[in-house]
Amino acid sequence: MTYEQIETFLIVATYKNITAASKYLFVSQSTVSSRLQQLEDELGTPLLIRHKGQRNAELTNYGLAFIPIASQWASLWKDTQHLKSIPDIKSLNIASVDAVNNYTLVPMFQKHLEDHPMVKLSIMTYHSNEIYSLVQNRTADIGFAFSSISYPDVITIPVYRELMYLICNKKSNYGDNISCKDLPVEKEIFLRWGSDYQQWHDRHWSPSVYPLISVNTGSMLQRYLDYPDNWAIAPMSVIQGAMHSNPELTFHSLMEPPAPRICYEIKNRFPNVALLEPIELLEKELQEFIEKDESICSFESWMLNS
């Protein structure tokens, strides 16, 4: 059974005339008759009553019953042909912490969109524990976080690190290689970058003294640094983004800096097979991006002890 046979039957059923059908289809009358005969042979039943010397075609009861079936068959065939024209677009769901999504990997994501229009990115911001859960249940295809958490079906790979600096207003009296004891905690814009950062912070400032304000995303830090004495600690990508938005901000090195922020790539041990290629492509671009960006460092095992 072919589309040409079904189409021919439907046209004959419409016009009730083989001559008119042949003109509509731009084929000979013998071709129309041949297609109808082949269709009847395959179905094993006559669809038309043919009278010698008459141009009109009369449908049998089988022919009348076959019209809706043939119409549906033709519609499905057209739909399958339409599938060929649909672009092979894949969607990659990425869950990352705020600093990664809003600062560090923005240039990489932008370049990916330009270079690979057939891969659509869905980028969402979450906290680290949420990211691991989303990757675990495969709601997210890949994640980026600053914490290493053990999950049964999740692979955690350290991919890069960033050094931490003091960020403040240019009008402040802070300078390079500043000691923590010279930073008043009551003027701090505090963000808990992780458990190791919290331990470092508690060694240098009493936990009983509260900072000026606590925030939970890197993008919020810069909102409170307009006053000269206010300060915060952040990785370089966050600092660069804040300085770009507010030219009055600057950064300084610390005499006793916290451990560098290590970013972990998070993947499910059993990913969606259809997304293996887009994931590998993103990983390759990530490595190239890290190698070209001087503000971040490719991960090496010794960095865990830095």
C-alpha cells in the first residue's frame, strides 16, 4: 500500500470519475486504474464498481467504509514526512550555583549558544544540595557547585578553582595583603561560600560578632559595598562581574586568604543516552574556557590542600 494508491483512491472517491481524477493528479487514466487495481488486490476486496462505457465510478460498500481509513492513513503518512523537516534540537538542563551562572561561566554559555544553535540550554540557579538532588533524579543533566556531596548515582569531578580576594569600595582604606585582623567584621557583607570557608572565617573573627549583613548569592554582595568601610570576600569571577557593574569597586589580596573555591562538575552515573554528545561537547568547551581564562585555574589534585 503506497501513498500514491491511497491518494488516487481518495481523489476518485471525491470526483466519482476516473478521467477527472487523472487530470487532477496529472497522470494517465490507465495509471489511475492501475493504482486502484493494485490497492484492491492488496486489500482483497473491490472498492469501485466499474461499468463499461461509463466514465463515472461508483463506490462499493467496502469503498465507502474505506474512505475514513484512507483519509487517516494519508494524514499519518504526511505527518511522518513532516518529521523529516523538524530540526534535531536537544535541550540540556544545567543547574548551578549563583556565582557560576551569573559570573564565571557566562562567557562560555554565551559562546555555546552562538556555536551550537541546535542545543538549547536551560540554566537554573540553586544551592549546592539542591543541585545534587536534581542531578540524582535526572531533572538536571549537569550541575556545577562549590561543594562535594556524596550521592549514590552522582559523579563529582573537580574542574577548576578560583582564588579569594577582598572586595570593597575604592574610597576605603583597605589595601593589598591586608590582614584579617584589620577588617572589622561588623562592616562585612558575609556570604557563606561553604563549610571550609565558614571554618576559616571562625578562626579569624569571633562567631559571636555578627556581620553587617548576610546574603546567600554572589550577585547580592555588590549591593551593599557603596559605603567605604564595607567589605566582602569573593572569588575573582564574582569580583570582576561586580566591578563591571559598579566601577567604584576594587579588590585586594589577603594576608591570610581562605582556601580557593573549587568548582565541581556534577553528573548522573547513568545519564540520558540522547544527551551524551551535548554533555561531552559542553565539557570540552568548559575545559577550553578554563585554559583561556587567567582568573581561574584548571584543577590539579594539590589544590585540594591549598
